[in-house]
Amino acid sequence: MRENKPKSRLLALSSAGALVTATLIAGAVTAPAASADSRHGQDREARGAATAAARAAKAGIDWQDCPADWGLEKPIQCGWVSVPLDYAKPNGKQIKLAVDRMGNTGTKEERQGALIYNPGGPGGSGLRFPRRVTTKSALWTNTAKAYDFVGFDPRGVGHSAPISCIDPQEFVKAPKADPVPANEADKRAQRKLAREYAEGCAERSGAMLPHMTTPNTARDLDVIRAALGEKKLNYLGVSYGTYLGAVYGTLFPGHIRRMIVDSVVDPARENIWYQANLNQDIAFEGRWKDWQDWVAANDAAFHLGTTRAAVQGQWLKLRAAAAKSPLGGVVGPAELISFFQSAPYYDSSWVPVATAFSKYVAGDTQALVDAAAPDLSDTAGNISAENGNAVYTAVECADAKWPTSWQKWDRDNTRLHKDYPFMTWANAWMNLPCATWGAKQHTPVEVGTHKGLPPVLIVQSTNDAATPYAGAVSLHKRFKGSRLITEKGAGSHGVTGLVNPCVNERVDAYLLSGRLDSSDVTCAPHATPQP
């Protein structure tokens, strides 16, 4: 499940899906060990990446004012970096990646280089990162003095050779079928949609698909580093951006100066990506319950019941009503899940989601329709949503070999749905195109420590739905010398963007002086939202 982009087709992993920490479910497909052939391919790609980086270092970036319709105000500047579509053929077809930057706000002496950001997805754009400086985000004031803030659209995303799998207006059209199948016919219909979606990706974006991998995006990141004139990379990755960071750290350990990964994907080969999505389903259920407990505790504001069971009862009633007759003709169970899942993702959604729910129960259906229905007039937003979903699918399908047996998918998701019904089937259908993917599926990188890797800072909340806590523990073991900050009892996805001095001060200390605690740290949770 990708980082939550409301109002798109049913969602799946950041900033992408979700689940209870250490529950690993048996039966994942295990990736074979790298063969001599695949190692040879990686060697060619490593040489290609070095060639592309040397070329980019020479060319630099021609910084200009950003195009007016990109929504990036001055003094943010934009530019382009050329990278090979296929790193095994560095002199073959090139694609252009959109990058932007906001120069450091401190003195020349205070400057420590560029800090590059990836928000997750796969499929998320990082171009809004420099706006943390122009909008004067208090959390980033100190860091902004020392660093240029640099964002980019990864390959396939936004302005960077964007891919597509379906007409965007068709993509957002509602209501979609209820993700929870009532019978075999429902499953057959969803399987047909998933197969058609995979075929649409091949038709509309076929030439890009074999190259839409995390290792290629990591190579792109290294070319951007070189184009910026930076000897070493400073990097902040959230959600899927942590997996990109883990792969970059494995392929280019000597090219990193500082790296923070926040809300961590478990980089174990056997987790990428089929198992990761099953684990999300479990974690989402846990965080959904946390939100319901909060709604019940704030019954004076929301009037949805004083217990979790009462709130769940209202949810099931709403879901059944929308299944029988979509609200406003457009909001059925699929649209409700897309909207409501933002609450398990982000604490910032707790109040708005509960408010729309509360209004519905009080008799005002329109507030919920406005919140959950697609806006067909927002063509730019719909193009962006469709593109994000296409990239999510392309990267996850290309990164690893997925099960092709429908029996396996059916068995695993039927079993999980019994105990974790909130997201399981919605997440399954989102990922099912990977079962019939026409393009090459690769073997995931074996993430680990190699010569030159500096200490990495890992930040994670214990109740995260999209990237369960076990992922942070897994990466911590793989990256020797790393430090783990645990936000205990919290679960909002993306910890470094929240006000929690215990976390914020350590992030600043690491970025500004390279200082880490002598051992791992546990922080109390950030403040709970107030209705």
C-alpha cells in the first residue's frame, strides 16, 4: 500500500500500507541468491552509474526560476539532471529528472552541502521539500541554515519522464467495486481489473517498466549528487524513501555523509514486496483501533460511541449503507476506505476524518461525500494521482518476483481478512497487477553494511501502520553503527515532521554536527491530536 494519496484508486505502501510490528506471516516467496549473471549485470550497472555521475558532475545543473505551474515560489530554483534509462547502457537512451533547491539560509561558512529528500511512495514527488524553508517550518530552521534543501521527482514521477497505466479520469471515477468480495464472482471481477491494469501499464509505459526499480532510482540519486557538485550525499528518506536509502547505502556506502531514514520499510529480500503488504494489513488494523479508542475517548466532541466497539459498530453501519447505495451516488466502501485509511496513516487526519464521520452520523451526508468523493474537475490532481499509483505499481512489480498463483493470494488474504478486515482486500487488489506483470521482475538487493558506510540515524514509531516497527529493527541490524530512535506508543507515519523535542533535537544534532547518542534512544510519544 503506498503512502496515502486520498481520492485515488484504492491505495497501497508509502509515503505509501500498514501493520502490527513483529508479525511475519509464513509463505513469502524467497528471492534466490544472486547468480553470476545477475552479479555481472550489477557490475555493468555500477560502471554505468559511475559513467553517468562523471558526466553529470561535468555538466552541473542549469538552475532557473521554476515553471509557474509547478507551484514552487521564488527563491526556489529548478533544473534538470539527465540519467540513463538503463544503467547497463549508460550511453543509450537518457531521461531527464526534475530537481529543485532552496539555498542554505545561513552564511557561506555555515553551509554543509545539499540535503536531498524522498517522501516515499514509491511514486511520491520530493519537489515540495524546499518549501519547508520558504514557508518557514520551525522544525527545519536550524538545518536550513546549514543545508541547501534539494527535492526531485524520481524516474517516472511527475515531471521526470512520467509513466501512466490508465486514463486519469477513468482512474478516479467512482464508485469502485467493494474491495471485500462477497463471492467468487467478485474475486474474478477484481482479478480481471488487475490484469487489465497491468496490461494498461505495458501499453502506455512499456519501455520504462523494466527500468523502474529502486536500485535504478538509487543510481539516479548518485547522479543527482554528482550534478550538485557534492562529493558525498546528505539524505533524508521517509517511508519508501527509507528503502531507497537502504539500497543507496548498500550500493554507494562511501558516497554518504549523513543519512536519516524515518518510518522504515523492512529491507529483507523476502519482505520485498509481497510480504510487506501482508504485514501492512496487520499493522493497519492495530492503528485503526488506536484511532477508534481516541474517537471513543472524545465522544463529547464526536458522538460516535464511548467504546472502540461502538465506534466500530458505526463504521460497519456506514460501510453497509454505502455498499447498498453509494453516498451521493459516488462514495461506496472503496471510497470510504481510501478516505478513512488516512487516520491510521497520519495523526493529522484524526480530527478531520472523525469530524466528517460524526457529521454523517448526525445526518449531514454531504460533508463525507465532499471529503471522500473524487473531484473530476481537478484534472491536474487526477493526473498526479494516477501517475503516483502507476509508479507505485511499476516499482513494486519490478523490484522483486511476485507470486503468480492466484490460489496463494486468495489463501493468504482470506486468512488475514478474518482478523484484519480494515485494509486486507483493498491492499490485495492494489498489488495484484504484479501477479500478471509483463515486464522483467528483478531480485531485490541484499541490504547490508559495506566499506565506508557512516553511522545512519533511524527514526520509527512503534505503532506505525504503513511501515511496521519490525522494519526499523531489521535495518538497524543490517547497518552497523546505526542508531535507532523509537517513538514509543505513537504511530503517525513520518516522525521527523512532527513536534517532539526528544526526536527533533537529535535530528538537528545529527545533521548539524554528526552527533549521535552512544546508544539507542526511546522517546515518549508526540502530543495526541485535540478535537
